[in-house]
Amino acid sequence: MKKIINFKYKRGFTLLELLLVVAAIAILATIVFAVLSPADTLNKFRDTNRLSNIQAIESAMALYAIDNGGDVPNKSDWSTSTPLTICGNTDHNASCDLDLTDLTNNSKYMIEVPSDPSVSVGSNSSGYEAIIDSNGLVVISAPLASTGTIEAKGKFNPL
């Protein structure tokens, strides 16, 4: 004997069906936001890279200062009034102010001076700046893409 199922009382959706629809919408929304804002993702990646580079330069300079009686590389070139543009790894000329090749000699402190992600390949400038502030601290800075401001990070006090 066959059972007759009366469908006239079944109304609405089950909880499982609703959850599946909500999950599908959430996944689609995530994909759309990721596709529509790759520039933000790229800027965040570049900012993270910049902060990592600043920390690498700071660490190399601190090690150099420890090994050299508290002196920073090219001490006579440093300024306490205006930031100096750190030279990259190519031939240095008037487009940069501070040569840090002492840090890269024999790869003792770092292999090469890192360059900002927005600096063109072969540029003489690394895109980073350094200054000795009024407290005698070395401050290394970089422009941040996401905020458009300069982030001063990597402060250390040469002995």
C-alpha cells in the first residue's frame, strides 16, 4: 500500500537550505570584494615590505654601530635637520645622499640595501630616508602607500 504524502502543509525552507544560501552569498561577496580592490591588497603588501626593509636596515646599522664603537656608516654625511635619501646598490650620484655600502661589504651586515617596492629597477635611490633626530636616535623612514604618510620606524641610538 502506498503512502500518500500531503504537500500542502509544507511551507518555507529548511534550516539547512537557508544556511547553504547564506554561505554561498558570503563566498560570492568575498570574491567580489577581492576582485574589486586588488589595489588595496597590493598597497598593504607593499607597506608590509617597506616596514620589513626598514627593520632590516635598522638591524644592519645597529650591528655596524656595535662593531665600530657606536659610529654609523658615513658618519660625516648624516644630518640632524633634513632627512637623507639612502642610496641603493647601483652607482651613486646626486639622486641620493647617504651611501650605506659599508653595510654590504663582504655581506657582513646585509647582502644589499633593500629598495622600496615603488622605486624603479636600476634607480640610485633606495626610496628610504634616514635622519638623526634631536634625541640622537637614528630614524629610518619610508612612504606608506596605504596612508600616503611617512612612517618613521626603526629608531636606535648609536652608542
